[in-house]
Amino acid sequence: MKGKNTKIILSVLILALMVVGFVGFTSFFKGEEGEKTITISIFNEVENNEIMESTEFNTKAITLGDFLEENSSHLKVIMSDSQYGRFLEGLMDLNTESMMDGPWWMYSYESKSQDVFMEVGNAPGVDSLGLFDGDKINFVFTKDMGF
């Protein structure tokens, strides 16, 4: 009887930890509501020049895709819709000409509040990346696929 109760308690604890982990994981991708400041850098790796160096933006956008749409005229954003959400095709007058050959827009993401750092090419799509106060996004126009 003692072993059976231990298994039940252990199972309930594991289930509770899984639920807490899932809620935390999904809230990361949801992003933070309300006013926040994020820092954007933009680099053209093809021509080896910095277009925008660590510029702060105030935003209420919850995802990176929403932020890009909100600042589309200032950052000269071109996005297209896909089955996976919006895809970044152009930024600051640099556009992907060939999906097969590139160059493409990729980015890294750093969120100290969420204790997350994703290198260029490892961050999720713009509609899946939630934003939090103090986040840093470094956009890179590159032919390097990251592998």
C-alpha cells in the first residue's frame, strides 16, 4: 500500500511540474503585455556594414512580428504570409531576392528577464517570438544558413 501511495504522489508531482513548465514555456512565446523597451541592431553581413547600432524602441507589441508591423515604415519592413506565420523578407531596403540562394534576414534574440539567448538562425519565426522589456534583437542580412 505504501508503494502505491508513493507512486500516486510522485505521478501527481510530475504532472504538476509539467503543467507549470508548459505554462512558463507558452508565456515565453506569448510575450509581455504593456509598454516595454527593446533594443534593435541591424547588420548587413553581405557588405559588412552596420545599418543600425543598438537603437531602443518603445513598444506595446507582444511579438516580434507585431513590432515589425508597427514599425514597418521606419524600418522599411517587408513580410509575407506563410503557413508558419509571417516571414521577414525585407528590412531597411535590403530584400531577399532568392529563397534558395539568399541572402536572407536572420536574427539573434536575447532576453535577460527570461534568461534566454538564441544565436542568429536559432530564434523562432517573428510571430512565435514574444517580446519582454529589455530584450535585444540583432538582425543580420546573410548568406550563412547557420549550419
